[in-house]
Amino acid sequence: MNGFSRFVTKRFRLVLAVWAVLFLTMIYFAIQLPGQLKGDGFHMDAEHAEVMEELSETFDLPAETLFLVLEGQSSEEIEDVLQMVEPFTSGIQSPLDDDSLIKNDLAYAILQFDEETEEMGKVVDSIREEIEPYEEVTLTGSAAFAEDINVASQQDLASAEAIGVPIAIVVLLFAFGSIVASFVPLIIGITTVVTSFGILTLMSGEINLSIFILNIIPMLGLALSIDFALLFINRYREEMTKSPIDEAIQTTIKTAGRSILFSAFCVFIGLGAMMIIDVELFQNIAIGGMIVVSLAVITSLTLLPAVIRMLGNRINNWTVIKVKSGEGRWRKFAGFVMKHPVLLAILAFALLAVGMIPAKDMDLAVPNIDSLPETHETRAAYEKIENAFGFRDTAQVYVIAEHENGWLSESGLKEMKELEDLLMKDPLVKEVSSIFVQSGIGSVEEWNQMISVPQGKAQLQPLLDAFVKEDQLLLPVTLEADGASDEAQDWAREWSGKELTAVDLKIGGMPKFNQEIFDEIFNKLWICLTIILVTTFIILMIAFRSIVIPLKAIVMNIMGLSAAFGVLVYIFQYGHFGLEAGSIALIIPVLIFSLVFGLSMDYEVFLISRIQEEYTKDYDNDRATVEGLSATSKIITSAALIMIVITGAFAFTDVRPVKQIGVGIAIAVAIDATIIRLILVPSLMKLFGKWNWWLPFRKGPYKGGNWH
């Protein structure tokens, strides 16, 4: 990196100019990103999506539906409201025409939208403007949830930044003492996030972007950029006492820059591994995350040293706090740990084990209406009709069956009746809609007799048009189970794999949607984890020329993350600290593991790199561990505290999955930076001694060295 470091210091004005132009350009695109976000990201190009498209194109079912909840409205008021919203719909199922949509003073209308209605967010806004004068009329449903979560995500981002950024500045101020030095990492973080947003906006025409990236990308980008800048500036200030400015920056790029590259690569691998999960949200986060991590590295190794070179000694201007290195206190602490490694290791493992206990009860679910707070009118309205009309007691499934000889032949009708009877025999099936059920005809013979008469044919033709289209048959099935339940998912999984003579079955509906999402994640989870673990092991083995250090790091990270998941279950699933008890969002374990496994490697790389530097001087493992810990503990603690503050600030947001992600990352980082990094790592470094640096098939740990 010699040539690169010299270029950055010698051409710092050019670097600053390029970044200034890029930043100003990207601001224009970044502010457009919220308008490009669509849906929650839980989409797969699989059987459910194929069936729902078939329902819309072949059977003319609405591509999208919304519920208009009407409470305490008279018939005249209901009619007036429906007349106002009708121009925005392709059809309305009115409670005035269907008594099943009315219960006491509560009613709801089903608003239908055809496949040409692509901008549902705008439709939701337009309908809400129309119904605003009516206090007890509320629009709800999936598109309304998505729109509200989008708006809430933007508000959450502003709230989290308003909380997290000022506290992060305070932490930086205590770390550096200087106002100028404290604001430099923030500049790097903002540049990283804004540029990432701009790039994602440019990509939005090619890929669908989930609304959740609006929170996750700034959370990751700010925290990582500030962490990298903290490490870089701290090392630069050390080198500045020994060398001229240019040389100090170049040395910092070669030392701290190396650590930044390795740690960022670990995070990059964790994010990249999520790409194999074929769910839109994971791929969004993986792509967005890899972009923001790459930019965090680029800004840290180009913009940051250029800013430092421009400031020179002025980086220490406006010093308001006299900061002590703290190495003496950390050296005493490190010495204490090294004197009692067994006791402290047992204590650390015991704490992690206690934290892991609740994780066994983790209940995962696809985020739905409970993503919004209980007080939100969209959620409240949906829960009213859900409770009043028993939505959770049943689930609608759509079975599309294709017959190679067509359904209206003699053999086709027999297969149809057999399929209907087979479905009705299933203990979970409450009701099946078909031409036989709807007509009240109980056999193929009766059907043939009825349809052979012109009057009977005219009576049955609407049923044929509704349920049979050439070789395709639609059978709506009602299950006596919640659509998100394991029973409903098992049913969808079993019937998707049914092998019937001359009949090809496809399943759609919420049970199938949930089943596909769960199966895709859990079937690919072990591949994802294997990629992360194996790749991280290889990277750390190359970085530290050791097998033991990577193995310890991986085991400790897994234990730390397991404990974090346990605490997350205790808080959110058990409902402590004033939070509503509920499930953990399905994305949380994979997302937090993929993100935090890499993030926590930052601290491992920062610490072990410094220990390795010391170890090469005299191959004294104990001295190297004490020196490395005392030199890096303050900066690791500060970096972790910033990460906790930036991500933990999302605990005060409204969107539940985002709240869980922020709190989960904050907990995992807190565990890693304290129990693992300050206690377990030095304890195990002491206990393993020279074996920390063991690598097979080499004579010594370093060039020209002997085995120590």
C-alpha cells in the first residue's frame, strides 16, 4: 500500500475535490430513494407468486385488495363513502350487498384493484384523502401497511439520527478531546451513507428495493464508517508524535488501513452470504450492505486521510477535554485478567450460557401488522375486523390444478370431483369451493344431466367461467387454521408435493407464502452460515498466520450471538421493559448473525493485529497480550459504544422489525466488546500461550523466527 498511501497524501486536494463533486451529485439522487422503495421485501419468484399471477390473469381475481373499515356508519354514509372511493378501484365488495361483512355497528368493504394498478402507495394516499372527513372510516390492508411502514421508516430514521448522532459526537469527544477530531468521523459517515443512498437510487430501476433498507443502510453505514475513522484517527495521532504529517498518514494507512480492510472484508462476506437466500429483502440488504461497507472502506482510506492531511495539526483544534490515553488503567486490567485467566474465563462462559437460555424459545414469524405499534390506526382497524370476523380462525388457500386432457371431459370431471373429495377429507380443510359445491350437484352424472339441458347449461355456465379456464381449475380452499401457523404451512407444503394422475397442483395464499419464505431461509441457512464461518476462518488465518486464533474467534462469536438472541427473546418475545410481547421477525437471526459476525470481527482484528505487532518483537505472548489490550481497549470500547449508540437508537422507533434489528445489534456488540473482547480473549490468549500462533507446516510463526 506504499504507492497508494503516497498518492493520497501528495494528491489530497484532488481526492477532496473528487469526493466533493461526488457527494453533491449523490445528494440529488439520495433524497429520491424513499420514493423508490416498494413493499417489505418478502417476495419470492416461487409457486405462491405464480399462482397469484395466474389468479389475476386467468381467473380475473383482483391483483390487490384493501379493506375499508366502517364503524358506526349508517347505510347512507357507507354508500357515500364507497361512491367516493370507487373511481380508484376496479371493484368493491360492499357490506350493503353482503351481510357477512357486517357485525353489529362494525362493517368493512373489500376494495379491489386490477393488475394495472402499480403505484399502490399513491392509491392509498388518494383514498385516505377522500375518507379523511369521516372519523370512523379507516383504510387498511397490505398496501396500506406497506405505505405506513415506509412513512414510519423515514420518521424512524430521523428520530434515530436525532438520538444517536449527538450521543456519538459526545463519545467521540471523550475519545479525542477535540471538537474538530470528533466531527471528522461524522463527516466520513454521512458521506458514506449519502453516497450509498444515491447509488441505490440509481439501481432502483433494475431491482425492487425494500422499505427496510432505509433504516438498515444508515445504521450500518454510520456505525461502520465512524468505527473505521475512530481507529484510523487514533492510530494517526499516535504516529503524529513520532513522524511528520505525511509519513504519519502513510504509516496509518499501512497499519490501521490493513485492519480496516480485513475487518470490512469479514462484514462483506457476511452480507454477501445472504445473497444465496432467494428472498428479495435479504438480497436488498446484501446488495445495499455490500455497497455501504465498500464505501466505508473507500472513504476511510481516501477521504479520511485527505481530510486529515488538509487539517494537519489543526485536527487537535478546539480541544475541550483533556484526554488521557488510559493505557495505565487498561494495562492494570489486562494484568489482572492474565493473572486469573481460568476463573475469568469460567465466569465469562457462565454469563454467556445464561444469556443463551431464552433463545431456545425463539418464535419466528414473517413481519405483518404487528410491525406497526398497537396505537397505529391502520393496525387497530385491521385488528378490529380480524377479531370481529374471525380472520385468524381460518386461512384462504388457492389451489390451481392443471389437467392434461382438460377439465370438462368425462375423465376431467371425475378427476375434479375426486380432487374435491380428497381435499374435503383433509382434517384441516373447512370448506372447498367448486362447481359441484356451488351448484349443489353431488356427482358427475348429475352434472352431465343438468348441463345437457339448455336451461341447466345457462345456469351452470357462470360457475364454469369462475372456476374453469381451459385446462386450468381453481379451487378456493378454507383451512381451519391461522395462515401463519405451522399447521397451515405443513398443509401447503404437503399439498404442493401431491402427485395425482394427470393433475398438476399449485398452491397459493398466505400459508403457502409463509411456507416458502420459511423453507427458503431454513434450507439455505446452513449454506449461508458455512460460507461465513469458513471464509472468516480463512481470512483470519491468513491475516494472523494462525489456526487457533480464528477458531477461538469463531466459537466466541457464535456464543456471543447466541446470548444476544437470548436477550432479544427475553425483551421482545417475553415482553419486558414495557414492550408488547410478540414474535421475533423471521429476518432477525440471519440478518443479525450476518451483520454482527462481521462487525464483531472488527474488534478481533483491531485487538489481535496489535497483539501480533507486539508479539513479533520478542515472541513473548503474555507481554504482547497485555500491551495489545492496553493499547486498543480504549479505542475498541469507544468504537463499540458508538456502534451501540447508533444502532441502539432504533430502539426508540415505531417499526418493530427495525427496533429488533437495532436492539439486537446493540446487544450483540455490547456482549462482544465486554465479555468476549475484554475478558475471554485475553484469558484464552494466556491459557493457550504459544499455541495461539500455531500454524501447521511451517518452521516458525514469522519470517526468520523460531517456534515460540
